[in-house]
Amino acid sequence: MSNTLSLATRLRSMDDADLAAAVRSRGLSITGIKDFFDLAEAFLDPASVQQMLTRLERDTLAVIGTIAESERPIGAADVAARLTAAGNGTADIDTATLESVASRIAFAVDLLILEQESDHYTAYDSVRDRLKAWPSIGLPSIAELAAGSPPAALEPVPDVDRRFIDRLAAERAFAATTAITELLTELEREPARELARGGLALPDGKRLSGAMAVELDAVAEFLAVADQSGLVALDAATWMITDRGGSWLLESTGERWASLAGAWFDQLPGDIRALLSERSTSLWGAGLRSYIDWLYPAGGGWMDERASANTRHAELLGITANQAPSTPGTFVLSGRIDAAEETISTLLPPEVEQVYLQHDLSVVAPGPLTPRVDARLRSLADVESRALASSYRISVSSVNRAMAAGETAESLLEFLSSVSLTGIPQPLAYLIAEVSQRYGLIRVGEQLEPGPEQLEFEAHSYLRSEDAGLLAAIAVDQNLASLGLKRVAADRVLSRLPFDVVFWALSEARYPVAAENADGEIIALRRRHSTRVALAPAIDPVDALIERLRLGSGMDAAETGQAWLVRQLETAIRAHAALTVSITMPNGTVIDYQLEPTSLGGGRLRARDRKSAIERTLPLSSIASVGPVS
């Protein structure tokens, strides 16, 4: 029986989960696949086979090559014996070697590289042909795969270098955590737009770059780390902070870093994770690349690219420093995230809860603030710089923003007194008192019922104030032109935009504005944009393909069986393959013929009978089944 026919039969008998896993593992292009025969041909395509072989490590390739060299099906014990003899000249095998070989064979069988016949295995012809052609394209032969020895072990990190690496890693961990904190805070204030072709819109990229105090090119890397950790999500082409991101902002610096590092470790592909975990105390760099080239003799470049892509974020987060795992990074690579958090916390600068309030309305923190103090301070001040010593600035608009969120002059002064190392400077006390007195001079609310003034103006919000002069100034303020304001009375202005948009625009313009409900009571507003990441699940193309193959073309069971029979016979004709054809005789008995199909048409099969050396013509309706020649 031909490889295509044999594999198509095997594919048809596999359960959906195993079949889907094989298609995904092989990375097949599923375009144009109409039935299991097309799928079998895609699996056996030389380019597909070569692509899969390049992604296998040396020991697995040696096992597959040994089976491919065998002229007949071979068992796992014989494979282990041949590999042991090729490696050290003896055929004695131990239990560990046999288990390793059996595991690699099972892996190759699942990838549809090998075919199993009872407890023996054989390679498909296209796999055998590719491995035989390797020496001609500069790749190792089967004998070289079996006899190759690994390069020298990687050099361990010296203790003196370890101390330097840990200091550098702590600096990077702090910088990354700080940058992502500012990223989330800024996205909470105003989401960022993702372009259709990918990447942030330039204005949003520059805004985030300024808030994070990093280069523009670095914003995408930090955004990827935050996305990987579930702190942000893309919702309708807009990057927004998630609920998880909001709770992350309230964690300590060590806890924040551990969340980022744990998410990085969790998303590592299994082969990359194993490769890095085995070298969690060794220098990486050139030595690791040399080992990868040896371990993946046909795909070292591909594997090196994947390793580099996955270790780039490790350097960014301080899991590694200068291509060597840090002490907390070593714990991460072993899956001990709690131990990594405990270690990094001893390396990071200690958090503080006290600040210096200056007469110029600035606030200086002598170290990283605790999340509680930082979050409260951000609600009434704007961040000017973020480092080991951060600075904030209190202004009319920032105090107005705090009061809009429900603060009062008394609550602000009480909080500032509790965290200040220098008391409350007089200018700051005057500012808070003045803003408090003026707060609510302008009221913004939702326009619920249309009035007579709305015949040609559909309003969604209103502004009202007893200070007609102040309201007139707002109506002609060119900085607020985008609000589309229309003055309809001495004490009232309308806008087509929602009231919260109008409120925040006025607040940022430093007007003494307050939001009110329908009863005229002042209400607290918090400008927060977040998403719960409840996105509709996308249709998986592989699952859709399998469902389509199972359903066929909407035929009933008899028609589906007839179509399968025809495809089997057509495949055997193309491959000049012999089959066992079971024929149902008029009396109900079934007779098996060893036939080599030659043509198919008019509902009849023409084939050469190998046993009697004659040509037979058989109606398709009499064929009960076909199978391999026994």
C-alpha cells in the first residue's frame, strides 16, 4: 500500500484532538485540503517533512534515522541497541536508554513522521528520502547523528561575577517595573490606538514614551511584556488596561516584578524552557549558541532565533544580565517564582511612605513609594519624573481632579500631613483652600430631556454657572473648540459630547468644574478606561478543517463510504501499489484478491491479479473493502 493511502487511512481513524495536535505541530498549510488524502499528501510533502526535521533535536533525529535505515519494521529495543553500538561500540543497553528511545519514537509517531505496526516502526518514504539527501546539502548523515558528541559543558557563572550580575539585574528589574507602571497609568488615563498594519499610532507611541521616560522604540517591548502578563489587552484596536492591570498597580515592586517574570516563564515553549532551565547557572552567549547549533543540526539558526526572541524579555526584566541568569532569574528558570520574588525584594531599593513637600508645589519621594501612597499621591498630583527618587507636582487641575474623585480640602490636607517629612508649605495650603472654594463654580451634567433650544442642536451635556462671565469665557475658549459648545442662555452652555468628556476637558484646562447628577448634587468621577478581556473566541482554522473533513460534502454514509473507496483506489493507481481487495460474491461470501489497480471508470475497477497473472474487471458495488497486501 502507498504511503499516501496508508497515512490517509491512519488520519481518518485518529480522534479529533490527536489529529488537530499533529496538524498544528507540523505547521501545515491547510489551504486547498478537501479530504484525508489531500491532508496525507500535505504531511508527506518533502518541504513539510524537511521543515519538521529541522525542528527536531539530535537524539530524536538519530532515532528516526535509525528506523529509516532499516529495511523492515524495527522495535524500540533494536533501535536502542544500534544507537548504543554506534555511540560506544557496544550493544548493551540500559533501562534509561531504552525508555528515552521509546519516548522519542512515540513523539515521532505522534508527529506522523513514523508509522507503527504493532510494536515495530517504519519511516515514511519521504522521511527516508530527506534524511538520505542530507549529506549532499551539508547536513549530518544518519551515522553522524548517532555518533556525534556534545560540545564542552557551559561555563558556570563565577561568584564575583554573580554579585555584579545581580546588581545589574536589580536595576533592570526596577526600571522595567517602573516603566510598565507608568504605561498602565497612562493607558488608564487614555487608551492607545493600534494601527491596522500593526504597531502603535505614532502620537500614542510618543505620549507613552514620554510618560514612561523610555525611547520610542522601547515602548513596544514593554507593551508586549504587559500584554503577555495580562495587564493590558487589545480591545477594538485600542490598547487598554485590564482589571488585572489595575490590581497589579496596587502590589509591591517585588510582587509586580514576580508577576512579570512568572508570566514570561509560563509562556516559554516547552523546548526553549527545557533548554534554558538546564543552563540556569551557566553563562549563555556564544556557548549557548554553539550548543544549540549542535543540538539542532538541521535547524540551529531557527532555534537560535527562537531562543533569542524569548530571552530578549529576560534581559529586559533582569531575569538575566549580560547573557547570564541572575540569582532571582535562576529561581524563575526553575519555576520557583516565590523564591525569585523574595530574592529580588532584597536587591531592590526599599519602599518608603514619606515625601518632601516643597514650596514650589513639587513633591519629592526619597525612594520608591509604597503602592498605597503612590496611588493616592497620583490622584492629586502629576508625575514629573520616575526613578529611585521620584517627583510629582501639585497644580490647580490636579487638585480639581482629586476633588472630582471625591476628595475634600480636609481629606487632602490630612493625607499630605501623614506622609510629609516637611509639613505642609503655605503655598500648598493656599492652593488647596482656593481650589476647594472655587470647586463646583461650573457644573457639568448630562442633558436628559431636549429643550426648545435644541431644535437644531442635539445636546448630550450641559454646563451651568452663576458666573456669567466665566461661562462666556469658556464658550469662546479656542482650546475647547472641539467640545462644540453652544451658549443658549446667560447661565447655560450645551455640548454635543458626553458630559464626562466635557468635564475632563474643562478640568485639564484648569476651570473649577464639578460633575452633578439630575438632582444637582455633586458626584465623584474617576477617569478609568479598562477592559475585562472578554473577547469572542475566534474560529480555529484547524478545528474547522477537521470538522469539514468529517462531514465530507454533506453526503450520507453510503455515499461517503463510496467516495472513500474511490479515493483509495485512485491513490493506489497513481502509486502503482498492490492492494488486498475484498469482493462480496452473489451468495454473500467474501473473497480476497491481491490486485494492482490499473484504471477506474464506469463504476468498474480494472486491476492485475498478482496471483493468477490475469486482468480482472470488478464492479465497485461488489467491493466490500480494500487494505494493504498481507
